[in-house]
Amino acid sequence: QVQLVESGGGLVQPGGSLRLSCAASRTTIFNFYHMGWYRQAPGKQRDLVATITAGGTTTYADSVKGRFTISRDNPKNTVYLQMNSLKPDDTAVYYCYAQYGIVNWGQGTQVTVSS
């Protein structure tokens, strides 16, 4: 099954930017996958952040619209999440997922927004 590895998390000040990456391996059909990002803050449920279909259609949670951008690079088997104007409320572990029938998850990457 496909394996997903997230990277790009870290500590950033409010108003700053980060770009998360999710690299997929063990698949030759990455371009057919529906991809997306969820996040989970301490003590809270995992919430959907953004999705991108195989055809490139994107959706966003209201809380990140206008600040976050999801994109994919099929030749590199990678999906990205560009996060701008970060707020303390964006602090969470960010998880990438890939769906083609079943859903596969990455291990998550921590994003902390704090001064």
C-alpha cells in the first residue's frame, strides 16, 4: 500500500509561513489519488484542512480559506500545503492522507505557531 511521509513542520511566529510536503511512495498511480490534509490540536478531534482531487479540484476549511493553498506535483508523487498568515489557532499535528478506495495516512508533522 502507499506510504506517506510528511515534512516541513516546525515553530513559526504568528503571521509567518510554512510549506508542508507529503511524499508518497510504493505507488505508481499517485495521479489517481484523492489527497488532503487534516490537523489535530491537543485535546481536539482531527479536522479536515484541505483536499485536492485527482483532477486538481481543491476544497478548504473555512478557517483556512485565503491563507492556505493545497497543490500537487504528480511527477514527484508529492502534495503540498502552503500556509500563510499563520495564527496560534493553527497549531496542531498535520496529517496527510491519500484515498484510492481505502484511505492511507502519514505519521504527521507538528506545526506550532507562537511568539
